[in-house]
Amino acid sequence: MPIALKIAIAVTIILGTSWLSGKRPELAGFLTALPLVSILALAFSYTDHQSLALSSKYARSIIIAVPVSWLFFLPFFFAERLQLSFWQTWGLGLVLLAGGYFLHQTILRWLA
């Protein structure tokens, strides 16, 4: 699949949900939470490599990564109570997400 087509699909989804977040944030949040990126990335990866084994390994990594990635959102639950700014909250979420990466890697090694 041509890279320009991959980019166009991804950009359309990102821009569409970003635009929708100003009109219907609940719907935009639901759509963003769908594994759209995973679905597309798995399909793109398979069309590029034609390997079910690689796609399966990729999907297993995603399954572990999804709940770990929720760490990013944890500070947003406490931002108002702790009187954090958006950028402080966002930055703290990134720090937790970085720690989550190491947790993800540990779980994958343990399952191998």
C-alpha cells in the first residue's frame, strides 16, 4: 500500500476526531478509544510484510500495551483536585507512560 495512502487515512482519522472533540467530545472520546489505529496498523503491517507470525506478535504487544497506556490518563482524574495545569497534567501523563513502557516490556518478556 502506498505510503501516501497510509498517511491520508491516518491524518483523516486524527483530524476528524480532533474536530469532533469540539462538537461532540463524548463521541470523539469513544471513537478515539476504539482500536482504529491498531486495526489500521495491523492491516498496513500485514500488507507490507505478508507475515501472520509478525502480525500475531504485533497484536499480542498491543493487547498488553492498551491497559498499560491508560497510565497516561491517570493524572487527568486528579488534575483539578491537585490544581495542576493542563501541561503539568499532560507531562505527568507522559512520565507515567514512559514508566508504562518498561512495564510493557517486562510483561512481554515474562509471557515469552
